[in-house]
Amino acid sequence: MAKPRRSLEQLGQIEHLLRQKYGEDAVVNPRQFWTEEKEEDFQKQLKESVENQQKIEENEDKVEKDGVLISKRLLTYKNSESCPVCEKYLTNTQDSVYLLKFKCCHQCYINYVEDRVERWKNGWRPTK
């Protein structure tokens, strides 16, 4: 069933309440602020955005792997680093972040660095 349409009187009351609560800007038609210059600028930005997206898609070579197209970069990416403290192979992004910042994996950060950051930065490391 169709929803009953609001009468003009009801819409006027709603507009009045909005104006009281949020101010005049809440009931102004945004089109009145749109100019030809803004439209041209928007169209230019939209065109640049589409062109950039097309360049990104063109640069990503896809390879079919088991019936699925996969970016070639994903197939060639290998994280061959290990934690210098525990020598555990780093398997996730979180480990990589901690390796960059603290030169250890996430687990070593929790075990040795957390609450001892200054000591760690000064060169302290656990014994093997």
C-alpha cells in the first residue's frame, strides 16, 4: 500500500520546528549556494578521479589463479623477515608494524617492551 503523502501544512510545521531547533541553514535549499564555478570545479575533480582510478586499474596486472583473477603484486609479495629477538617468522601486518617501530614482533613487544619503552630504546634486550 502506498504511504499517505504529508499535507503542505504538516510539511510547513516540520520546517518550522527544524528552523527553531537547528537554525535557518537547516531548511535552506542547498542548490541556491551552487554556482557555475562550483559545478565546473566538481566536474573537473570528478573527471580527474575517474582518470586516476583507471590508471590504478591499468597498473594492476591480474593473473588467473585457480579460476580467480589476483593482482600480480599479491603473488610476488613475501615477508621474509623474522623477529630479531625471538627469531619467529613474521606472519601478519601487526608484527611488521612492531618490527618497524620497536625492532621486534608483537609478542616480544608484549613480553619485553611494553611498560619498558625507554629501557628498550636505550638498547636493553633480553638474554637468549
